[in-house]
Amino acid sequence: MRHSLVLVINSGSSSLKFALIDAVSGDARLTGLGECFGLSDASVSWKYDGEKSSFALEATGNHHQQAIDRLVLLLDELGLKQDIIAIGHRVVHGGERFSETVKIDDQVLAEIEALSELAPLHNPAHVIGIRAAISAFPYLPQYAVFDTAFHQSMPAKAYRYALPEKLYQDFGIRRYGFHGTSHFFVSLEAAKLLGKPAEKTNVITVHLGNGASICAVRNGQSVDTSMGFTPTAGLMMGTRCGDLDPGIVDFLINKGWSQAEVQQALNKEAGFLGVSGLTSDCRGIVEAMEAGHAGAKLAFEIFTYRVAKYIASYMVALDELDAIVFTGGIGENSLPVRSEVLKYLKIFGYREDATGNANARFGEKGVITKPNTPMAMVIPTNEEWVIARESMALLHA
Ligand code: ADP
């Protein structure tokens, strides 16, 4: 039986992730990653039918194009190429221009490129990946799915900073928010679990991965989120600092730090890594904390305290709250993180159900609070599936 497949591409500056998604079941038939682009050891690895393989790219040249060309050969060898009906690209920044998924044409591509000013690390890389995909699959419709789109429903009081209006008008300085596909997906899945229509569902979605953000979802729409003008804002993350007194940047520059050094410290050397001095990985933090490492303990405490503070503050954005929804690598798997966050929320009536918390791991969803208390749940995210589904929806529109 033939299947309809959507190729999902997430092109980064030195990497390219791909997944071939069955448009009906949502299953990933093939997943892969090209990495070390720009270096002599660039390669592409993939997983198909439980088997892993990899392929070295040429030492030099356009690695995005090489990776996609190799992918085309692979899809041909596996007999999957002719079943692909669309390509969906993850695009980090859609600015105020894109509040939903769009079909990519020359105009859209130019607009994504123009938004590079707001996402200098991401949008230029997406454009390279999109161009490579168009040259490899010129006959297929291609769609852009934006991380920022879900948050375009935020009211001005949530998205505007208390800065001179001119900065918003001249430069578009405002809160955009990211991880939109994930917040959108888990809010829909939460609605299903709650047995409510999405447009009547009110949840606080808590995406905790290497990057982390929280979103207040009111009647199915994002009304506030913790990442801001850039993905550095909000929660503490693997290597990002999250919210910070802007005076600290000033102070360091006055101390003679360059802008690049400050950026490096805030984005790559902060968070779990910076506070613990050990690792950016939550598992490593928890293990070290349990072994008595003081830095790891402090990192865990700052992280969980801040998550709980954000959840509490987002209650003012909602008239009612059906559930707190944990997702992302940490949110889906880390019992101690979820347990600690719920302890901080005791004043609101949250009570952990230890069995529920222990069961909702490794891809299992479930409620993690006791019956007849305010509800928290775990729902594994699936951003590739959202990208495939959004692409399919437009294809059939
Ligand atoms: P990304 O933002 O890069 O997509 P992920 O969503 O994959 O990141 O999350 C990565 C984080 O999830 C890491 O901090 C990792 O330690 C954490 N994580 C993954 N599995 C577990 C686990 N079993 N227990 C605790 N933390 C986990």
C-alpha cells in the first residue's frame, strides 16, 4: 500500500534535521541529521526501520545542498521518494508578518530572508535549506511553519515591552515568543485528554528542553509566553540565562567585555551549564545534585523555582485553568523537576500523584496530580507532526 509522506526539514546554520512523516498516522518513517556543516567532518546520519546508518559529506562545499542531495538518493534507494507529497520547513522567525503556515514562493522566501535581522542565527540557515530543498524537489509544494506564529494572538499588553514606542515602530522590538508549534500541539492534545473543544481549553504549557518556554493558552490561543524578542528570555535553560536585569549587560560592557563576549556568556555559557559549572544537560544536573554537588543543586533550584514562578504569574492571564501541561525532553521525563515545581505550587492546591508522575515518562502521557486537586499532566510534544499536518492542511485547502 502506498503512503502519503511529508518531508519535514529543520535547517540550522551547521546542521539539518529531517523526518519523513506519514501524513495519516503521524509516524516518522525515516529520521536523520546532518551535522558539522562547514567543517571537514560534515556527515549525515539517519535511522530507518530501526537501523542506523551514516554518510560522510565532502570536506568542502555547500553542505546543506550535499546533505539534501544525499537524502534524495537515500529516499530513492528506499523506494520512498515517489510517496512524498509535500515538504514542510521549520522556520524560527515569522515576525509580525506570518501568523500561520504559508506555501513558499519567491515572495515568501524573500520575506523569511528579510526577517534574518530578527533571527540572525536561524532564518539565513532556513533560507539555505529551503533553497536546497527546492532545487532537489522542484515539483513538490513546500511550506513554512513558524515557531512564532502561534504567539501572534498575544494582546499588546503581553507582547509590548515598556520601552519607547519608537523602538517598536522602528525596529519591531516586541515579544515574539518561540516553540509555538510545541505549545500549540500539546495544548490541542491536552484538550483531547480533557474532553473539551480546543477553543474552550485553558492551559499553561511548559516546554522544558535545552531551550525552555512557558505559554498561557486561553481558549486555545496563546495570550502570553516567556521567550521574548529573542529565545534568550524567560526561563533558565541548558546554556541560556533567561530573564536578566539589562543593567548587567551595561555593567559588563563598561568592564571592557565585547558585545560578542557578553552574548557568548548569556547564551552559551549560562543556564544549567553556567550555574553548575558542570553540564547543560538536566540528567547530569540531577545526578550530580543527588551525589551532593552544590553547583548542580543551585542550578536545579533556580531552574525549578523560575518555572514555578512563571506558571503562577500566568494564572493572571487566564480566567480559568484546566491543566498545567509539561513537555519537552525535561518536561516529559524528569520526575524530580516536575515534582519540585508542583511543590512550589502547593498554595494553589496542586498535589503530586507519585505513581502518575512515575508513569508519565519516556513518551507516555498522563495526569501527574492527585484526583480532585488542580490538574497537571505530561504530554510528549511532536513538532514534526505539527509541521507535516499543517503542510497537509494547506495542500488540501
Ligand atoms: P531540545 O530543546 O534540544 O529539543 P530536548 O527537548 O531534547 O531538547 O531536551 C533535552 C533535555 O532533556 C536535556 O536537558 C536532557 O537532560 C533532558 N532529558 C532527556 N531525557 C531525560 C530523562 N530521562 N530524564 C531527565 N531529563 C531528560
